[in-house]
Amino acid sequence: MMKRMRWVLLAMGIALMAQTTMSLVPQVSGYDGYTREGNSSNRYEVAGITNAGAFEAFFGKLQEAVKVNDKTEVAKHIRYPLRVNKDGKSHFIPDEQRFLEEYDRIITEKVKEAFLQQKVTDTFVNDQGVMVGNGEMWLGQFSNRFFVFAVNVE
């Protein structure tokens, strides 16, 4: 009887641990329902991105906003202060209003072209984030949301 009770308790413990572990995986704001088709491994994990399918969906939506020049939508996906590197110097865009004012100086034709031509699954990924092109733009996940956090205009 005791042996059977131990097995029941062990099974209940394993079930509880599995449930708890699943609840520890953070959901990504606005992209909870996205899953990645095909290979289920997360190539963006080293960059701190917890859901590859959600990130890829975000990337596509951001590309569409850049393509149609929807500055307001793009501004919603910037992590402020945004680091902008140009001519060997960095400056920071403190907020959405300033980003909108300087949009054309930040999202230059070179930056836009690199981003629009970038296939998300061909991006370079490291512990700093996800790099677009030759470093024209860097993206990552912060507080369960995806953002652009740096732009290199040089």
C-alpha cells in the first residue's frame, strides 16, 4: 500500500512540476498565439527571445510598417532611449515624439533597404540581439515585448 502511495505522489509531483514549468515560460505581449512552423528550435534564444514564432511574426509586421512608411507604427516598436550611431558617435533618441521628428534621419534609405531585404531566418543572432543586414538595425526582447534598440546610420 505504501509503495503504491509513493508512486501516486511521485506522479502527482511530476505533473505539478510540468505545469509549473510551462507557466514559467513568459508570454510575449501581442504575439501569444504565434508558433513557429517547421523546426521548433529557437535560433533567437541566445538573444533572450523566448518565442521564435512570435518574434518572426513581429519582424514581418515591422517590415510591413517600414515598407509603407508608417512612422507611427514603427515608433511603437522602438525601445527608448534609442541608440543611434552615426559618424563614429552615438546619440540617444529619448522618446517617441523625438523619434517621429527625426525618423527620416534615423530610418535612412540604407537602413530601410537593409531591413526590407532581410529575411528574418537569415539574421545574425548573438547575446546582444538580432542584427539586420550589416548592423544597420538591432532588435531584441525586453519585458516580454520586441523592440528595435539600436540603429547604425553610418
